[in-house]
Amino acid sequence: MAHSAPSSPTGARSTTTRVEEPSVGSLVQSAMADVSTLIRSEIELAKAEVGKSAKKAGVGAGAFGAAAALLFFSGIFLFVTIAEFLTWLGLIRWISYLLVWLLLVVLAGIAALVGRSSLKKIEKPERTLETLRDLPEVMHREAPGQRRREVPTVSNGRVQLSGRDDYTV
């Protein structure tokens, strides 16, 4: 910024100008304002992009929901058709519908057994449970240098707790 030199004692202004260098504080303040503006702009851009993606995902999920509903209703007609086919083969109508119902019950039972076995294979979040058990101790404020428990360290992208080889992420 160019400023004119202060007036001389006689009241006449000097025609020389000098350039003042901005202070470190004003440079830091300017840089912080620029970074803040940049971050806000990036957040707005991310919001706009995510908003468009969320709308597309909503439309896609709705289409899948409609497809599932239509498939469900078409399944009903399929089973009615199977029952009518059994009637055409010579079975009494109510017996053919009873056989289709039994088929559906057997299929539901098989699906339930598959789901149950899948649920049994789910592993507990051991590390999360361990950290939750340690939470009251962690929340207690410790004096600097007076840590009562080890803190996991990160090296080469792996999280490890010293003294424990089984604690890795």
C-alpha cells in the first residue's frame, strides 16, 4: 500500500511516497481469511454434489422399492397359477392350494434357517466393546505425564497397542 509521507512542519506535503510492508500479523490474518473462505467454498461444493447424489440415490431406491413390490405381487400370481395347474392335473382345488401353501411354508423355513446361520456368523465388535469399557477411565482427566494406561500408536498404517500383539486394526 502506498501512503504519502507525513506533512512537513511548515504544512507543505512532501511528494515522496514510501511503501509500507504489511506486518506478519496482517499477513497471517489475511491467510486465515483466505483459508476460511476456501474451506467454506469446498463445503458448499460438497453439499451441492452430495445433494444431487442424494436425490439420484433416492430416485434409485424408490425404483428398486417399486420393483420389489411388483415382484412380490407377481409371486402371488405365480403361486396361484401353480395351484390352478395342480387342479388342472386332477387334484381337488383346495388340495392344490394347500400344497402350494405348504411349499411356501417350507421355503420360508429354509430362508429362516439360512438367515439364522448368517446371524450366528456375525462377529462382535470386540475392539469397540473394549474401548467402551475403558471409556470411564479415559474420561477421567490425567495430569500431563501421568498416563495410567497405554495409548495405541500408529505406524505404517497399522494401529497397535504396545505390549499386545493381538491388538491391531
